[in-house]
Amino acid sequence: MSAGDLLAVVRGFLDDSGLEWEQGARDDELVVALPGDKKLRTVVSLVCGEKALSVSAFVIRNPDENHGEVYRFLLSRNLRLPGLAYAVDRAGDVFVTGRVPAAGVDADYLDQLLGVVLAAADEPFNELLVMGFLTSMRKEWQWRVSRGESLRNLEAFRHILERPGDPPRA
């Protein structure tokens, strides 16, 4: 399959899927936004080559703390990711990536692949935040409480952030 043929297959799937997508920075790249539950959305880069489709999605930025715990957690999850793996870039940011043979790519496979990418980025998101950013989250919670600011985007973490005297749930 040529890169152009693969690009046509991926575009056709994305058009039919109803997912939000756009042309990437390169001619052979398409960027799709997958809606999540814990993570608002996961942005996925799909690069169509002559022999393979490369996929990459940002998971979280470089953790502020507990790097070893975060990386052990991700490495253990790698055992359950078919065709994909967690990786860290030079800045320490975490991605889920993979490269699959172009010959096997069709609509069904793309649906499965994007489902696995979304699960890899979305399912562990809150747990990764707690492992890698708990100190920052506590400071943010305290700052918001002291100023009467909204706690809405931290509600999922109330059980570990709340202190006596904090406002009740809205």
C-alpha cells in the first residue's frame, strides 16, 4: 500500500467516524481529537508512510514528582497495550506511541487502534495526575479555596485534596 493509499484509507475512516480531525503539519499527517472521560480530549497524530502507520498521542507533561512511581506504572501498563507503548520525550512528557504495518490498516483496525490509544491516555489519567502532581494539586486546591474560586475541575480529587473547613460540594 502506498502512503497516498494509506492516507486515503485513514481520511475515509475519519470522515465517516464523525471525529474532529484536521490536516497535520506534514502532508502525510492527520491529527484527530478523541473525546475522553477523565481527560477532556486526547489529540492523536497519525502519520501515513509507505510501509507503516505511526501513531502518537500526548498523555501528560513531565511529572513534577515521583518519576520512578509514574514510570513503573506506565511500564507495567505497556504489557497490556497491543501494538502501542508509553514513551517519554526529551522534555520528560509522556506519550503513547506505535507503528503498525500499512497493509493491515482498514476502518475496523483504525477504530480498534484509536480505541486503544484513547484508553491508554484517558483511563489512567487521574491516577497519573495524583502520582506525578499531587503537591501542585494541593497548592492549587488551597489557593482556590482561599479565594473562593471554582473547584469544578478538581472535584474528582476532592477526596484527597479536601481539608477541614473547605466548602461543601456545590
